[in-house]
Amino acid sequence: MDFDTRLRRKAQSVNFTLQRILDCRQINSDVKEALKYTLGAPGKRVRSVLVLWCCELVGGRLNSNAEIASAAIEMVHTYSLIHDDLPAMDDDDMRRGIPTCHKAFDEATAILTGDALLTLAFEILAEGIDKPAIAIRLISQLAQDAGAAGMIAGQMADLKAEKSAGTKKMLEYIHINKTAKMFRCATAMGAICGGAAQKQFECLCEYGLHVGLAFQIADDILDETVSSKQLGKTAGKDRKASKCTYPAVVGLERAKEVREKLTSEAMAMLKSFGPKADTLRQFAMALLERTK
């Protein structure tokens, strides 16, 4: 089975888990409709899949804890996209190839849907993980990387950097916090679910951080080089909004070099795992070569 097929099947298993979680909960019907709309959009699920593959790598097999963790990180990621697309933030009309939540419904519904996803993510970790100690570690990891010292800090810095003379230091801060830490969170949560030893945990965290940063640089490059149809969201918005991006600060060619270097460094973090980590190596290369 080729890599793309394996990635697609893993993403589909995340979709099944999300559907099962929504179906078994009593949720206000209007909120539920918006939740199903946003979670049902054709996302890549790359963070969720990372959780599953890292669990399999260190634990030898998938388990229910990893499935719940993969759903939780997808909920947090989707909430961040809903809020990011709002008029007060990036003001976008399209996401994942369909109208954004505030366009399909309204702004208030979009805000509440994002709030619901964020809180539901922690609810399923608190209730669904089979050992309290593992649940606490997962909740703590997700809260740190998605919170005020992680993704939120990156988003705030991203907004403040608009229409300013960006620096490489500022750029790294934004991208590490806004994007890379959530990739690290995914690899960390997978490692925790799989019962990783400390050294394994640390290697996977570093892999996730490097892959996440490479992913964001690739996103910056794609925003400048491909169409909105390919992206599934509005292309060219970063330049129009004077965003602090790698192509804007260091140039397109240098951005491509940094992306390749980070990908190579990410794969080097997997050396101790041997051939068992080939799927994660292929994952890093797939992100490097992606066209959407």
C-alpha cells in the first residue's frame, strides 16, 4: 500500500472517531449542525494522523487512547481555523474548499462552534482515556501547546506583526508557536498513548517541532505560488495583508532551502527508531513536496 493511501485511510479513521463522538453526545441542535459542518470538511488531518502513527511506532499498535487523542487535537485545530477565519482575525471566506463557518452560518455561531470544539476536546480526554495519569499528561500537553504560551501566543504575534517590517526572529517565534507546537503536541500525545520511553518521547517531540515548522514554511510558499482552488482557501492573502512570512522576510528561494533543511533535521531525529519510523520519514517528505 502506498503512502498516500495509508495517509488517506488513517485520516478516514479519524473522521469515524469524530463522527462517533458527536453522535453519542447530547448537543444543542444548532451547535451540532455547525460542529458537523466544520469537522466534516475535507481536512488533511495531518496532526491527528501523527498522533496515531507515533503511538503505533512506540507501542507497536494503535489503542483507543490514541484514537481519542487524535480526535481531541483535530477539534482544537479546527476551532483555531474557525476563529482564525473570522473578520476580526484573517477574515477569510473559504476553508478546506468550502465556505468558512461564519459564512455558512453567522459570526456568533462560528465563535460558539469554536468554543464548543475547544471545550469538547478536553472533555473527551478527561472522560475517555483509560488511565487517569495518561489523561492528565495528554490534557497538560494539549493545554500548553494550544494555549497562551503556544498557539495563542503565535496567533497574537502574527496579528501584531501585520504591516510591520518583519524580522527572522519574529518570524520564527510566530511560526514555532502558531503552528509547530501543535505538530509537536501531536507527536507528544501519540508517544504518551504508546507508552514511550523518555528518550523516544524527546526525539518525537523534536521531530514534530521541525516537521511543523517546515509545514508552515511550505504553507507560506504555497500561498504565493498556487491558486485558491488548489489551496482550498484564498491564495495570496498573506502578501495582501502584509503578513510576516518566510517568503516576505527571507525570499522565496531561501524559504525553500530552510524548509528542506528542517525536513532533513526532522528525519534525523528518527535515527534511533530504525526502519520502524519509515512512515514518519515518508510523512515528512510528503509535507515537503505537497502542492496544496
